[in-house]
Amino acid sequence: MKTDTLTGITTEQLDELIGLIKGVHGFDFGDYSKASLKRRVTRVINLKKLGFYDLKHMLVNDADFFQHFLEEVTVNVTEMFRDPTFYKGLCSQVVPYLSTYQHIKIWSAGCSSGEEVYSLAILMREAGLKRKSFIYGTDINTEVLKEARKGIYSFKRIKSYAENYVFAGFNGSLTDHFTVMYDAATIHNELKQNTLFSVHNLVSDGVFNEFQMIVCRNVFIYFESKLQEHILDLFYNSLCPHGFLCLGSKETIRSDAFRKKFKVINSRENIYQKIGS
Amino acid sequence: MALEKSIIQHWRDTDIVLLGGSAGSFKLFYQIVKSIDPDINKAIVIVMHRKKNYFSEIEKLFSEHSRIYLKEIADKDVISKNAVYLAPANYHTLFENEGYFSLDVSEAVWYSKPSIDVTFESAADIYGERCAAILVSGANQDGAEGLLKIKSNGGLAIVQDPRDAEMAEMPQSAIDINAAGYILSTAQILELIRS
């Protein structure tokens, strides 16, 4: 039998955990990409030095542990202006269109600690559209949302995004948008205005507003095709006519049904526009 | 020196070949890609450390000079034989099953994303003895643990002779933890690929 490192788990054990979590906590990881999930669960087991049975026991009996487990297995790695060419594409191909709306509502789905929301806020400000735009950031992980709301990052981290910012073609430097004190960089209050962070589970929650643009980058990579289609449907129904959908630079719409419902705006950056009503 | 029969036999039985390298690996990978038979009947996956935000000419250069189909991996891409796949920058490449790839943006491993360890471990898990991995030149320890996993799961674990590598640390790290099934010279690696 193949096992995942000495302290890892088998595919059968992973399926058992998925069933258990669904039954006890109602979170459905059934259509998550198994390769990544297995690696994340193995990571928790190694980090906590747990055996498989201990893990099952704690998942069932310890509510705090489950919350922690959820935070650990979901990937929360993000950057400001990740893939600068994507932001360039937004500026040249999408922003001119968005500027014609009276109100611009943007949904950053799977926003993690908020870096993408604030990147979009900076982009809208630079485009002179910040005052009429509203950005919603959602995630299933309540802990990262707390960080996102604060908008305080380590200065070291912000500095590591400096190159992205320059490559995205903006003037000045990324730190211009932060107040830096010792090692803490706080996003300017003005950029926090018209943002809202809340819990939303793409797997089980539904439409909550109508958007001109939905940005969901590097989230689909964690889902199987069936679940991707379910979420594409959710996005389709959450977009206004001709609204934009932005996926990660390695994520494409593969389903034929949805390829007919979205027009490709930028094939390299996977920016799509909803067709029809 | 001629290749041992046991290597050639195991090589023939593999469905997938993984190449891992960092600093100093480009030239060898270029030579390999150039000489691969387009009907090799295996999928080839190259994991090379690379910097994000810099559009490298690697894909272009490789595909212009190879006879085999070559592609940078996108999420959920189908894995076909007779194709070379390149792991993209700023993602880890995993095998969802024998059918297709999955990408992952989680933390860098050994300061590297793509990490060779991550891809090797995933392949070991999915393919077992039907995968071969070759770890070559590089200036850090990424790949050693992954290669050990390949070896423990019955796969063909090959390390470039550190004396032949531009940067010896990566192959040497694998040898140090006993992850090398075979230590081959650059010439032998090329001979195996063409066998």
C-alpha cells in the first residue's frame, strides 16, 4: 500500500476524514482536489504530531480544533498584485468598461488576508474610480478575514510585494499606500473605505449581491472540475450582464457549457466577460 | 561506462519521468529536451527553480529545439505520454491522479515554488514504481526528500554525479540521505534518455 511519507495518510484515510467532516461539521471537501488536500492534512498531522486516530477523535470532539484544522488545510498564501501582468490587463481592458457604471461592485472570492482586495482598491483609486466602487472580500476562513479587516501587514511582507507593484505599471511605490510604524504597515484608511469582508463558502453558500466584476484567483486550483462548474454557475448568476470574471493565470474555464456563457477578454490572464443576461 | 541492465529495464517500465534541477541545470535539460524521441511513450515533467514575474524564454527555446510536444502546465491539464511538461513559476505542481495535474500556491519549500520535493513526493504517491526521477545540479537541498520518497515507493531514483554538476549541493544532498538509487554521469543520463 502506498502511504504519504512515514507520518502521512492514505487516499482511503483522506476519504474517511472527508466523510467524517461532512457528517459532523457540514463542511464538504468531497469535490476538493485530493492531491493538495492530502498534502495539507499530512502537514497538520506532522505539525501537531498526531496519529490518524487522534486526528479523527479531535475532529469529532473538539470544536476549537476543527476551526484550527480548517485554517490549516485551506491555503492562505497570497500576494499584493500577484501576477502584475494581470493587473495591467485589468487596467487596459476592463477598467475603461467599468468606469461607465454609476456604481462598481467587485467581489474578491477567496480573499484570504485581504491583499487582493487592497490591490484592487489601489487600482481603482489610481483609476479615479475608488469613490464609486465597493469591494467585497469573502473567504471560508474567519481568522484570515480578521487580518484582512485590520489591513495591517508586516513591513517586510509589503516590501516583498514592491516589485509586483512596479511591474504592474503603477507610479510611485507600494509603500505610498501604507502608514509604516516600526515593522507594521497599515493600509491607508481611505483604501479601507468601501470594502467589506465576510464569511462565504463557495461550496455551499449562494448569490448574495450583483457584481460588475468577480475576481477569484488561485481558488479553482483546489477544486475538482465538478465543483468548479458549480461555482462558475454561482459566479454567472452573481454577475450583471456583461460583468467580468477573473480567474488565476493558470486557471481556465474548461466546461463547454460555460465557455459558451463567457467571452474571453484576455486569454493569457484568464479574464472573461459574461455573455447575455 | 555502460548503463547497468537493471536501470534500463526499470526505465522501460516507467510511464513518467521527472526532471528536477536548479542553478546549473538549464544546459542539461536543454540537451535532454532536444534529444527526446517524440515517441518515447512516457510523460516528461520538468521542475526547474525559476523566478516569478520574469517571462522566461525557456518554453520558447525548449519547444523550438525539440521534436516532442512541450507545454507549460496549467491547472487540471491532462497528462499525456509523448509530451514534455514544464512546472510553472510561483506554483507547486502536483499529480491529482494519473489523469491530470493540479497546481497549488501554498508556501514555498526550500524557498522554492515550484518545489522539486513537492512534485516528486506527489509522483511517488501516484505512480509508485512506474516513475523515474532524475535530480541534477542545484544550489540548495530541494528535491532530496522527494527523491527519497520516489525510491522508497519503488520508483527509479537517479542522481547526477555531483562531480559532473555545475552546482553539486542538490545532487549531493540526495546522496547524503541515501535517496540515490543510481548515481549517473551526465553522459549516462543522456544515454538513458535516448535508450
